[in-house]
Amino acid sequence: MTIEEQEKINNYTDDSIKSLQWNEHIRLRPGMYIGKCGDGSSLDDGIYILIKEIIDNSIDEFAMGFGKTIDVDIDFDLKKVRVRDYGRGIPLGKVVDCVSKINTGAKYDSAAFQKSVGMNGVGSKAVNALSNYFLVQSIRDNQTKIAQFQKGKLTNESQIEKTQEQNGTIIEFIPDTEIFGNYFFLNEYIEQVVWRYAYLNKGLVINYNKKKIFSKNGLYDLLENSIDTSIIYPIIHISEDNFEFALTHNDKYGEEYYSFVNGQYTSQGGTHQQAFREALVKVCREFYKKDYEPSDIRSGVICAISLRIQEPIFESQTKTKLGSMTMEPNGKGQSVRNFITDIVKRNLDNYLYKNPETADSLLKKIVQSEKERKEIASIKKIAKESAKKISLHNKKLRDCKIHYNQKDDRRLESTLFITEGDSASGSITKSRDVNTQAVFSLRGKPLNSYGEKKELVYKNEEFNLLQSALNIEEDLDNLRYNNIVIATDADFDGMHIRMLLMTFFLQFFPELVKAGHIYILQTPLFRVRNKQKTIYCYSEEEKQKAIDNLGTNPEVTRFKGLGEISPDEFRHFIGKDIRLDPVLLNKESGIKEVLTFYMGKNTPERQSYLIDNLRYEEIL
């Protein structure tokens, strides 16, 4: 502790107590309201939370029976978001208050918003405070009012005027670069979010950048449009009361869930998801009259669930995990667990009786999972002992203090860098934030795991230790890092290692990829500098701009590998300005097809592709 810091502690006076305006508090502690800020490379970055907070309000209007259409427009160049609904419109006398006064809103009246996503009156205020430009317009009964803000401060407020426009609310905003840095919007992420709104609100039309997004069959459509592998029986789709689920199994490992509460995507699950997992096991055990292991029943499950509940309790402002134990506020009503169990047991049991082919297919899958689990049991035991011994002598993992599976404000920042070679891992280790950034060092190239069975993970030392570091052996709910970053050299060997690691994740843990946990680290190819300034460049184009910017004969260095970048320099690349490329998959780029093409046996198609796309890079 410095002398100045000690003096501040000693001088604890009236002047030490400060009162912040509502917008100042949000801007000072944005993580309390929107999770991590981020630059847009991750779906849980704050700029997407801002969009969701505004769309949530429009969805609540639709859920109450007002307005069947929502327009969402994103200007990717201006980074401007516009959301227009056709609901009742904010009462004109409260337009300013609703977006600028904390604890102001209609959702405190549960009669008006029975099963709203948010009940704390913070969402639109957080968007306002964290935007450099924010506009709200309400149209109500041939009258309208507009207010504009900057960083939460009112800059312009119109009088109530007449209009012929249709009732509803319009929100426009541009996130503030002071908070989010040099951020960007990814179309794939926004479209994914918009589609989920459509799946969960049958009858709703969302026009996203003039593209009509609509779902007729709810969660059935979600599963059908999300599955990119072969399934072993047709999708089961059940909807009753305030609970809906769609269910099937594939021939892969692990469990894959899309879970929602009042339309909110609960990526971390919660009481409703756990209740469903337990109910599925209970139904199968009773139907097949055998106490199968839960992991055998759930292996390969792909499921979407949606629960509607009054005043849900979430574990954070970003609403990623449900904490409610009962169906009504203040611990009243039936428990979430019993409510979901009753619906699943009654409907799924009846479905299996009426559809014996599906019941037989599911049983075969369970039996096969049981067989594979027993086959690798001995291998698994040996591998665990080996992992313990190896980890004592070989410090492959330099861990961090804060993990994804902990209750911590910075859990979303938890990151594991997977590197190759001592020099690269050494540079990152010395540069990292020890609170949130861990490093796992590979020894050489990992095996090509394409087409292999899960037992390979335990037989192979590198994969066994990596699985142990991630803590995903038993359950992905225990994942220790939100961001899994492949950090390899930007040369042919580095690209090959990337492909081998991606094959490992797609082969054995595809849900990690689909959930948006896997990234590629971008590191600069060039350093351009003179005596006054240093510019790091990630492409030939950036290098040329830097040379032009710095003027006559600047020094140009070409980085050939991560190990060549000093720890002091590396701090620039894995700090707040980190550049990550998310690994994205859609149904068109199916896992099986991707792995077969790139990592399977040589085929004429791949040879032609390589010949057509081969490029020679001059090493500078």
C-alpha cells in the first residue's frame, strides 16, 4: 500500500462520502447491470445485453396482447440500434421518467405484466446511461412525445404533438465507446437472439433488418433448426400450462440445453433446467423399469425448455440462471421442481407408450451409453491417477483465481489460453491477469481425434489434462472458464494445431462450441514504430496504413511466433484491447461435414479445395 493510499484511509471524513447520480453509478459499475462489457466477440458481451434489454420491453407488450410485430434495425457502420414495437406506447407523461429514473416502471404492478422478464425497472435506464446517443419516442392514441439523452443526461425533450403513426414505442441508441471501447456488432449473434425471441413467442413477427423472422411451432422449430447431427428419434414436443419442451437424442456425448424463463435465455440453466434433467431420468427409469445411471440416460440429449413464472428470481442482472424455487413470488405456489416433474412425467410417459419405435430407439441409446461408460471406467481411473501425478511435476496449467463456475462479478471474464511451446506460454503467463486469465501449455501437436471414441480423451495425456483443467469430465455445468482461447502462431503449424484442437472440441464437447465458449486469439503480425509511437498491425493493410501514418522510414518488425513477443508487449494483446475471433457454427456448417472434410481421410474434394485456395506468404 502506498503512502497516499494510507493517508486516504486515515483521513476518513464527511468528504469521503459521495452520492452518485443514477447514470453515474451505472457508468461507474456497468458490470453490475450488463455483465462484462466486451467488444462484441462474445454473445454475453454487454452490447448484446443492451439490445436484449430493449427488445425485452417490446416482448412484454406482445405477451400482454399488444402488438404482433417488432422491428429491429442495426446500422453496422454507425453501430446504431433501433427497436420499434406496436404495443400500447409508454404513457406520454412518463416517457422521460421510464428511461431515466431508477425504480420507475409499470412492471412493479404484476397485474399489468404477469410474467415479465425484468421486474426491477433497470433495463432501459442502463441502456440509456451506457449510450452516447439514446432516443425514446412513444406514440399513443394519435399523440407522440420524443426525448433524447447522452450518457443518461437529458439533452432534448419535445412537447406532446399530434401524429398519425401507429401506437407503440421506438428506442434508438448507440453504445458509448468510453465504456465498450472499439466494439463491433456480429450479425450472427444478433440474428440468433432474434430467432430465439420468435421461437418463444408463437405468432410474433420480428422484422430484423427487413428480414421476416417468424416461428409457427415454437421450441420444435428451435430444435429442428439448431440440430446439425443425425438424431436417433423424431423430436418430441410437449406444451402444457406454463411449460414447454422439445426433446431428442443424438449419437454424440454430453448434454445440450436451450433453456428459457419468460423468454429470457438462461445459458447457465437454473432450477427449471435441473428439474427437467431429474424428471427425464425419473421417467426413463420408471418406463424401462431399471435404475439406469443418469449420465447414461442424458448422454446425447438435445433439449429446449421454456418456463413462464411470476416475478422470477435470477442470480444476476444479466439473468443467465434461474434461482426461483416456487412458481409464485415470496415462496408461494407449487415448487418449480414438482411443477415441471408432473408435466414431464405425465406427457413423456404417455408419448413413449404411444410411440414404441421412439421408446425402443431411446432404450438402445441408453444401453449403448451404459456399455461405453463401463468400457472406459478402468481407463478413466488410470487416467485420473496419471493426471494427478503429471500435474504435480509438469505445470501445464497456470491457473487463475476467479472461475466461471463461481459466484463472482468477474466470472464472465474467466479465460483459459491454450498455447503450444514454452516460449509462447511463458510470454502469456508473465503478461496475464492472474485473477481471470489462466494458461494451459500443450507439448507439441495434439492427436487428430476425428472419428475416435471418448476413451481417447482418457488415454491421451494432453487431452486428459485439458479436460481436467476445464473441469468438464462429469458435467459442463462445472466449466471453469467462460472463454476458451486457442492461442497459436499465425503460421501453418499454428493453423494445424488450431484445427486439431477444434476437432477435439467438436468431436467430444460440441456444446462448448455451440454455446460460444471457444475463440481464436488474434495477435499482431507486425510492429511499426518510430521514436514517438508504436503501432501493432494485424494485417498487411493495417501495416501499410501504419507506415503511412508514421511517415519516413519507420521500423517494421514481422512477428513469426508468439514466443517472439515480449511479455511487456503481450499485455497490450490480452488486456482490454484483446482481439478474439469467436468460433461460430450454424446448421449449414454441420459438425460431421466440417470434420469429415478437413480432418478425415484425404478426398478429391479437399485436394481440389487446397489447390484452389493455396496461398504463398512471403516471410518479411
